[in-house]
Amino acid sequence: MTAKNKHKLMPFLLTSLIILADQLVKGFIVKNWPLRSPGGGEFIKDVFDNDLIWIIHVRNKAIAFSLGNNLPEFLRPALFIILPLLVLAFLGWYYFKTNELSNVQRWAFAGIIGGGIGNIVDRIFRPDGVVDFISVKFYGFLGFDRWPTFNIADASVVICGILLFLTIIIFPPRPEATAR
């Protein structure tokens, strides 16, 4: 394996860690928290002794913010599994095809791919929907008292997506990099 290939493969450690952490924590939540109720006993009270963060077990059969919740059941696999798989395949293809991505952008791509896979695993293997469990107080901003409940995979996609966007805006590809 060449150094160039190692350089491109290294960020996929993050992909693997995100998938592993996401699925382990979701498994813990499914096993230990009843649906639709904050839980966790004394541990949660000791760690989160305020109204800022709740751990609550909910399921989402749609996508972000429950978009598509009212779609017919037969459309959901195509829109919520096949379409995201195509997007992830394109991201993977672009990741390996281009030499224009910076190291930070490669790690951001890997984080987005890991989060995407984490939620697709739920959509395929959890018929009750994607496991969400983090609820954060939002103080009425944008009309939300609490931000919609999310999980590690969601957080990874959002954080890495913002990081990727900022690096593209702040550090656009250099002309010499695009001329290759």
C-alpha cells in the first residue's frame, strides 16, 4: 500500500469509530430506556442535573426533523435507505477520485459517511425506526423549546458537514490544485 493510499484511508478510522460508538450507545439505550420517557436513574441526575440535556429514547421512521413522516410506507425504503446509500456512494467515490480535498476536509467527509452509515444501519435493522436519544433545551429559538431529539450519527453528520462547509468557504481549492 502506498503512502498516498494510507493518507486517504486514515480518516476512515473516524468513520469506523462513529459507526461503532453510535451503534453501541443506541443498543444501550434500546436495552435500558423505555420508549418516550426520560430515563437513566441516578447516573443521569448526577451528570445532567438540569433541564439542559435529557436522555430520552425515541424512534424516528422519517429523516431529520421527522421530515417524511407522513409518506406512504412503501416509499420510505427508497427515500430513506436507497437515496442515502447513493449519496454516500457518491461521497465515497468523490473522496477517492479527487486530490483537491485538504486533510481536514477528508476527515470531515469520513465523519459524514460514518454518521450516514450509522443511521442507515438503524433504518435497515431496526423496524421501529432510527434510535434518537439526545434532547437539548433550545430556549424557544426558531420556535423550539427543545431541539429535535438526535443521536451520535446525526451529530457527526451535522458537525462534520459544518466543518466541511467552513473549510470550503475559508480555504477554497487553490488554482494549482485544480489544474492537475
